[in-house]
Amino acid sequence: MKVLVINAGSSSLKYQLYDMNDESVLAKGLVERIGMDSSILTHKPTGKEEVTEVSEILEHTTAIRKVLDKLVDKEHGVLNSVDEIQAVGHRVVHGGEAFKSSALVTPEAKAEIRRLFDLAPLHNPPAISGITAAEKNMPGVPQVVVFDTAFHQTMEEKVFLYPIPKVLYKKHHVRRYGMHGTSHYYVSRVAAEYLNRPLEDLKIITCHIGNGGSLTAIKDGKSYDTSMGLTPLEGLMMGTRSGDLDPAVVTFVMNKEELTISEVNSMLNKHSGLLAISGSSSDMRDITDGLEAGEPNATLAFEMYEYRLRKYIGSYAAALNGVDVIVFTAGVGENSAVVREKVCENLTYLGVEIDPELNKIRSGEPRRISSANSKVEVLVVPTNEELVIARDTLRIVEESK
């Protein structure tokens, strides 16, 4: 079966086409600046030259039609016909409590995703746009939705509830949901397979750290706790997000600076984190360059980031009553040796010891960076959320036949 995986943003659309017979990627690409007359489609067929096209793409339906045209193009395509695509999988950030696993797209599923717009106003509306656009371009082709939040639905009430009036949970579903679930799910299973140990026997802390970031404590193969909450703002210090702070900061700053709810929300999500402290960049590569150059603001930003990350690892070791494996993944986790080094050199109380030479190696494969003497396995595992979506899509479509 050939499965098209779509990740729709408000003005962008990422895609990958899989042949699920061997889980190979036939093509992948990105449509940027949707809604403008200078939209950019970048298409990379496996084994062929990458091609870029600039044109007017005003909405997602046109974006997907352009993608399909490229997939069947005589020169740059990988299919003889669009009919070869037998299923479409969509990444959806928020599934609330309604979706504990991936699901077939139905009118009822779409209605529920719309009801969750308030919980993910930046993410769920574009997902619906992507689903609708795919339905228009490929009528009759089964579609599946895969949720970032689903993996975390195994958290216990004592973990996911906030200590605020419970009526807010009953009326408005205010609770911790967590994000990056497909990534945490994937890398934890790859880690167990790499170590040749039963997943159910391992206490794992997965660190998905990129421009956004979250940690998950995994016990018995299930999410026990995770750092993101009702929204992606809670938890770690991130590229432009503040992460944890005193809730009273919001009302205090709103009062002093006369900010609206929208303005303070923008401040915490788009103008905080590494960007705010460094004063120059949200990119960890720039921050570490500044650290090496002795730049004070970059150094402070790095130290705050590392400290908060390490503090979460420590708290999750306590929550799990120990840790067997720590996994680093995503953009920063996979590529920043200095972040991994600084975090791990301050986890010696857990028995963590990394091998400096192994830590420097860059590879697209899962690998161990802990030393032979380390009591905790420390791994770098490249994430593959698209593959999780493709696998779930295949499984659900076949089960629905």
C-alpha cells in the first residue's frame, strides 16, 4: 500500500509518500507561504533531483493538487497515477480526551477535531484544512488522523489534573494533555529494540528537544508523565516559548504593561525562551556558537535551557523511581553534542556517564553515547513521526476493510 502522510500548518504543508511494502520513502516535500502569490513548493523524489516551483497557492486544496501533480510528473514524479495512493494519514496535534488512539476520518471525527479548536487554535484548524483538501483531491480514498496527544492518554488522573477547581476540568476539559506523542512513542520503542530489552521492563525518559521541546516519563511502555500540558507552552524552556513560570506573572505583566490576552499569549509563545534571554536567536546552533565565543547573553540562555532540561529529567527519575534509559531526539537532541554533554555531566548522581567520543559522532542511526560504566543507558535516537503516522494509517485502513 502507498500512503501519503500530510502535516498541514496554517500556511504550510509537509508531505511524505511511503511504499508500505518496505516502508520506503518515495518522495517528500514542503509547500510554504500558502495564501500568497509567491508560494514555494519544494519536491524531493527519492533518487532524483530536488525541484522547486514558485506559484500562486491560495489555499490547501490547491497545495495538495500541486503536490499530486508533482508525484505523477513524468520527469519528477514517482507514481504513474494518483490512484496508486491508497490511503492518507494526517498529523493532528490535539485529540483531547475523545481520541485515545489514531482514527479513521469520519464526519463525527472531523466534528470532534473542530470542537477542540479552542485547545489548539494554531494547529487543529490547519489540520482540518488539510483533511478537507485531501478529500476534495482524492475522493473516496480512506484517511486517518494521528494525534500528538493520544500516546499520553495513559496518564493517571493524579498526573494529568491541575490543582485548580475541578469544575474547570468538567466544563472546559482543563488538564494536561501533552504533545509530541508520536515521537515519544517511536523513539522509546526503537530504544528498547536497540538495547534488545523488553519495553515493558524499562523505565525510559525521552527528551524530544527541538525548537519546541518536551520530556516524557515512560513506564511499562506507556506515557506516565509528560512536560507539555493543556497547550505546548508548559514545561521546558524552548526556542520562543517560556515553558514553566509562575502563573501570576501573566496577570502581573498584563497589568503593568497594559497587555491584552492575545498580546501576552504572543509574548509567552513567540517572544520568550532562548530568543528572549539571548536577545538574538531562538536557534540552539546560534546559542552554542555564542556560548563558545563567551557571549554573556547566549551563555545565560544556554545555562537556563540546560538547567531546566536537567531538572525535568531529575523529576521524572523520581516519578519513575529510577531510570534505565535516557533518550535524546529531535533537532537539538539529535544534533547538539554540547547540550547532551552538559546535561549528562550533571546527572552523575543517577549513575549517568557518557563517552565523550561517542557523543561527538553524528549519525542518522540509533546509537549509544553512554560509557561502559554508566548505570543508565543514554541513547540518541532519530525520531520519525511520519513513519508512525504511515504505520497507523496502514493498520487502521486494513482493519476497516
